[in-house]
Amino acid sequence: MTQTPESRPTALAGTDFVPGPVLLLGAPGVGKGTQAQLLVTKYNIPQISTGDLLRGNIARGTELGLKAKEIMSSGHLVDDEIVNQMVLHRLQEKDTHRGYILDGYPRNLEQATFLDHTVADPIYLPRLPVIAVSIVVSYDKLLARITGRRNCPVCKHIYNVCANPPKVAGVCDLDGASLTQRGDDTEQVFIERMKTFQAQTAPVIAHYHDQGRFEEADGNQGVEAVNVAIEQAILKLRRAPRG
Ligand code: AMP
């Protein structure tokens, strides 16, 4: 479909704000999943979490899931080829036309380059450049969050046994399901995931910073305050003149 400049989605059009492709970056446990859920509600665009897509494949016992399982439980990264193709397919779905929140992707420079080319391809909507918001949290807080994290397998709500416990221990407030703990949310795997983050994902942050498409949000605050900081960052980045 050919679009005239007038018919292209604009970033700021009153209540028709088009968020476009938004990356939520940050170390394991900074709250990307929680914040992505809030942005989904606010902007009515999908969250695309490569971790969730991979875990879905493991749960369904697919070939891809079998390949990914061992790598994920070691805290290392799944092959770029697998993850890139998974994202490529997901971005072709219709619900992405006003934008999407990418959570946990890109994790290295190869994936960032792949994403930049994909988003720039005219078949993908909306035709807005990627913007990146990095959530920053201190190391000690991250460790406490990761080891205390509990998930509802049904509604996907995320709890923390210290900071945000359910009313009844081990039970989801929203649907009564038994909460689960991810196999990689242990201290040992956390240390490996942090090493992977420093070596491979920190350069992704530098990549978007150098392009002027990057803001940081202080994640050492309550969920609501972090959310406000992220929304302000998104508005600021979408208002910035494009190069
Ligand atoms: P997450 O749920 O984002 O914390 O991801 C959990 C695990 O899934 C990571 O430790 C990786 O093993 C794998 N994973 C998730 N996203 C990616 C990605 N973009 N590239 C490679 N591996 C990934």
C-alpha cells in the first residue's frame, strides 16, 4: 500500500498518538515486563517479549523450544537467527500497525541491526523509527527482584514476594491460579544473565544512544513513578526532530 506523506501516521496527533516501535531495554529484573503491560493498556498496542515467545515454544514442546530450553536455563542468549525470525513473523501481524513494545529484544548489536533494517522496510507499519528507553536499577535491587519474582501462568501478572506480594502467598489475586517461579530466576543464573547483559546488551544501549533515539528512566522507584518516567521519555523521543 502506498502512503502519501499526509496519510502516514504522525507521532503526535492529539488522542491519536501513535507510539510506533518502542524498545524497553535494561538488565534482567529492571521491570521491563511490568512496564510493558502498563504501556499496552495505555496505548493499546501489543507487547512483544522474546522471552515469553521462547517460553511459549518450550511449553508447547516445539522444535524451536527444544533448542532454546537448555540455553535459556544457562542464562546465555538463544541464537540470533532463531530470535530474529520469531520477531520478524510477529511484526507482520496486523496488531502492530500503530506500534509495539519490544521487551527483551534486541539483546545484542546483530539483533539491533536486524531490527533497524526490518523496521525501515516499507512493508512494516508504522513507518516511524525505533525509539529506546532503558530502565536503570541498582544491582542489589535487581537481585532481590529476580529471586523474589513470581508469575501468574494464567493472566501473566507479575508479583514480588517482598515488594508486591499477592494477598494470599502463592496465589494470584486476579484469578486464583497458583503462582510459578521461572527456572532462570535464581541467583546463580542471574549472575550469568548479568554478565551476558554487560557484554552483549550494553552495546545496544550505546547504539540507540548514538542515534539520538534513547532516553533513560530511573527504575529505582515505585511502579507508577517508573511508568510516568517512561511515558515522558516516549513523548520526548517522538517529539524530537527526525534526522
Ligand atoms: P527474558 O524473559 O527477556 O528475561 O529472557 C529469558 C531468556 O530468554 C534469556 O536469558 C535468553 O536466554 C532468552 N532470550 C530472550 N530474549 C532473547 C533475545 N532477544 N535473544 C536471545 N535470547 C533471548
